[in-house]
Amino acid sequence: MKLDLSYLEEVSGGDQDLFQSLLVIMQDELSTVWEEFELYRTQTDYEGMHRVVHTLKSKLDIMKLENEAVFIRQMELNLGNETLEIDDHENLRILLEELNDKIKNI
Amino acid sequence: MNCIVIDDEKMTREIIRSMSEMHPDVTVLEDFDSPVAAFGYLTKNSADIDFIFLDIHLPEFTGFEFLNTLTTPPPVILISNDPEKALKAFEYEDIVDYLLKPIEFSRFAKSITKMKNYLNKNASNSETSDSKNESNQLFVNVNKRLIKIGFDDIEFIKANGDYVDINTSEKKYLVHSTMINVENKLPSSMFFKSHRSYIINLSKIIDIEDNTALIGKNVIPISQAKKADLMEKLNRL
């Protein structure tokens, strides 16, 4: 997994402070995704899980993580049909762990 | 143009704020993470808001459902990362454009131009209908009476919560309306929105100093973003 932050750089227009603050927002928002997802999962709230995954999709698009976005899109579709595959659940956990690890170390 | 942003993702709200700061024609007044939070602000400040950036996927209900709750929704630029939702947007006449996340600045700028044209068109349609009626006056409802105010008599109009103050040299009328409604009723050749809370009669300006205009004894603010447009409208030597 290789994070591409060129979009955030472009949006910041060369303003390093703005770039850093966007990065912090990204870190903060990503750090709670798994917790939120698990909360909805324990309540069997497919709508909630769908919304969490949908929000994650736009973050992956921002960091140009195309393969990961394809997986998330499929998972979003499945959740829309009230289906949560065991593999998807585990792959989401691995993806978020890796993503949080990478973004913390920027 | 003044707008608000409604999106549950802080990242998107910040990106729109940042792009708006880079664009001369748009100011973000406030941003909200849910339609419920935005509803109260929108009700109280509708006069100041020209349009909304609205996400489709929101926590309590969708952007479309939110629009259905508003009796007179301001024009909207929808934001989403679902291209397939764009089709539904065409069902709403107040949805002017549809931005896909992640938002590119060039596309954002195009949306702003579209919105500007949309608002100008609405204003000029109103102006055309005014000229067809050969109207040079406005009837306003004050204490259940319809009172005629000539355009020439109006010095400036100021937003006042859910009301507007129409100021003439003689009197001030408190009218239940929005700035955008009033702006649409006035000829753009004669009036100018100098600030989100002020519309001024160009012929009543005595002088302009820095970011203020003197009208009668009143000092009216001119927002930085509007100053160049105002200067273009004035017949200067």
C-alpha cells in the first residue's frame, strides 16, 4: 500500500500548515472508522456499517488507493444488500490497521 | 456569493473551505456535519445564504430528503462520491450542479461559475418581468398593509434575521422576507449587493472609502470580494 498525498498537496495550494491540518483530520477520521464499524456491526445495523464504509471510500479516493477502493466499493454494495462477508470484515480490519499505521508515520 | 456546507466528513468541509478561500466569488459562512444542525441556522440566516454545498449521504437523512423538508430551498451544489446519484439530482430544479469527491479545484471553479450564472439569470428574469410590467416600485407587506415603495426612494436594504429593513430617506420598513427574494425583485442596474447583509442603491452612494460606502448618514460595509464588481458598476472618471 502506497499513499499518494498529491491531492492534499494540491488542495493546500503550497500552504504547509493547511496540508498538515488536513493530514491531521485524515488521521483523526481514520482512527475511529474501525470502532464505529464494530459498534454498528454488534447492533446488526447495516445502514450504519454502510455509511461508515461509504465515508471510508472517499478517503481512499483522496489518497488514490485504487485497489483498496475497489474492495470497499464491493463491500459497500454487499452492505447495501444487508450482507457482511466474514472475509470482508477481516479484510477491512487489516486494511484499516495498515492505513492507520502508514498515515501515523507520515 | 455566500454559502454554507453540509457534509458529515470534516475533510470535505475543510477542502471546500480551502477552495472557497482560493476563489474570489465565494465565501463559506458556516459548515455543518448534519442537516439537523444546519436547519436552525438556515432558518435564521436564509437572507444571507445564496446557496448550499450539500452532501447526499448524511447521518440522519439524505441530502434529497433534507431538501424536501425546506419550503424554499436555496440553490444547491450537491457533493457525493456516487456518480449514479447524479440522475436523481435532475429531479430538483434548485440543484444547480453535482460535484464528485474528491473535488478537483478546476471542477469546483466551474460549479461556482454555474451557480453565479444561475443566480444572475434568476435576478435578470425578475428584472425582465419588472420591465415588462414597467414597474419601478415594490409593494411590501407591513402590518397587513401593502405599501408601495419606489425604487428611487430606497437607499439600502439590510438583512435583519428573518426580516429585511428597507431603508428610504424618510422611513425604515421592516418586511418579512429574505435578501435573495428582495435582490431578485430589484433591477440589478440600479441595486448592488455590497455585502451578505446589505443591498445598496447605486445612485444613493455619496462616497466610498476603503471597504465602506456612505449613503445618507449610514456607513454601509462592502465585502472585499464584492469591491471590484462594485467599482465596475460605477461611472468613474
